[in-house]
Amino acid sequence: MTESIHPTHKSHAEIEKEWDAIAPIRDTQISQGKDISFLKVLLPAIEQLTISSNFSRVLDVGCGVGFITEAFSTKANYIVGVDLSKRSIELAQKRLHDAHHAHFYSRSIEEFSQQTAPHSFSLAIANMTLMTSLDLLSLLRAVARLLCTGAHFVFTITHPCFWSHYWGYDTADWFHYNQEIVVEAPFKISFDTSGTITTHVHRPLSQYFSSLIEVGFLIEAVLEPFPPPDTDPKYLRNWKQPRFLAIRCVRE
Ligand SMILES: C[S@@+](CC[C@H](N)C(=O)[O-])C[C@H]1O[C@@H](n2cnc3c(N)ncnc32)[C@H](O)[C@@H]1O
């Protein structure tokens, strides 16, 4: 187990600060093609799951520096990115300043949902956001409120069954699969370690499913995506188990 990984308690404001600090690093990592998981695993999984979605009004939940917003902006008639991190939103706005149908808001999705008419969106996407939220149910309630009936909610998360093993904390005394545990760790991707601290929340898979059902989502498709065989062999080496989970739900 890596000693720099440990359980913690955090506030929204602290989470916001962490993503503010890492925003320029994420901007560089993704734009320079260093984040292989983003490019080869997560983005293709979202593309696959949104193939039949309605792109008239799209919401990117926890949009970070806006690469998912950008990727889907060509398909969308109107697209909104929302993120707690002000610095991430500034970078997203800068990159998409020519896309007049793309709009960004730096606030929590919970706050955004209170300021926006219900049923305003035809599709919500959340790439790797749900496991960074301190309160899963309140985030899901906000997304459910913003979607119209029949709309898709497509999201990716770190795989609840395998991520702790991949990061090496599954054998730590404090880790119990069945509990919700807030974990602080240095942010790293396969070929780049920033040393910057971010926080994620381990939750059992059943908690994701029961929370989705509780707020009115029907789970329609589940993927455990793997990188394609033509990916850099150095990256492929440690891929024995799935690292991520990608899910499509329908707002009932
Ligand atoms: C792992 S990053 C993913 C960013 C982006 N989706 C991407 O694909 O690069 C998680 C993001 O979720 C945001 N976030 C976490 N909880 C949130 C909430 N309740 N409302 C809005 N954003 C949130 C964080 O600020 C962070 O930028």
C-alpha cells in the first residue's frame, strides 16, 4: 500500500481547491495526449453509450477543464459544463470561446440545479465525477431534476471492485469494501505523476446502483471498458482487471 494514500474527511471547499490546483496540469496532460485512459478507454466508452442519445441540450456534470464538453460540442445543439473548480472552468471557457452554443458555470451541480428550470436537458454526461463527489445522492438528485423524462445519463467512474486493488490500498487496515470511504491520494495517470493531492470516495457498487434507482434512474447499459489492443504496450501491461465502469441510465 502506498503510504501517501489515506482515509480523510473533506468539505466541498477543500475539494474545489484541489481541482483548482490541478486544473492546468489536467489541461496539459489531456491536450498533449498523455492521459491514455481518457483518450483510449473513457471517451470511447461514453461515445459508445451515447450513440442513440438526444444531443439537443447536453449537460457535462463536473466538466473539469472541458475536454468532454469539447468532444461532444460538435454533436450538441447546446451544451453546458458545470464544475466546482473556478480555475477549471476558466480553462474550459478559454478553449471553447469560439463555440457560442457552449456555456460554463463554476458552481456545484446541486447549486446549478436549484438555479435552473427542471427537465432542461436531454442528455447528461459525467466523466469520472461521481467518485469525486462527497455526497452521491445529492449529486444524483440534482442530475435527475435537470433531465427530462426519457433522457440519458451516461457516466464513468473508477471501478468500485478493482480500483482499491489497482492503487494498492485494498489490503490497508482502514479499507472495507462495504463502506463509503473518503480517500486522499496523489493524482497520477499512467505516464505522469503530478504529486498534487486529490480526493476520491470509495463506495460499494451496490451503493451506486441503489442511489441511481432511488432518484428515478433506470440502468440501461453497463460497460467495463478495456483499452484497444493497439494501445502503447507499456500502458496495456497492468490491465488485468477493468479499472473503470461506464453506465447509461434513463430518467424515468
Ligand atoms: C476527476 S475530475 C473529472 C473532470 C472532467 N469530467 C474530465 O473528464 O476531465 C472530477 C471533477 O468533478 C468536479 N466535481 C466534484 N463534485 C462536484 C459537484 N458536486 N458539482 C460540480 N462539480 C463537481 C471536480 O471539481 C472535478 O473537476
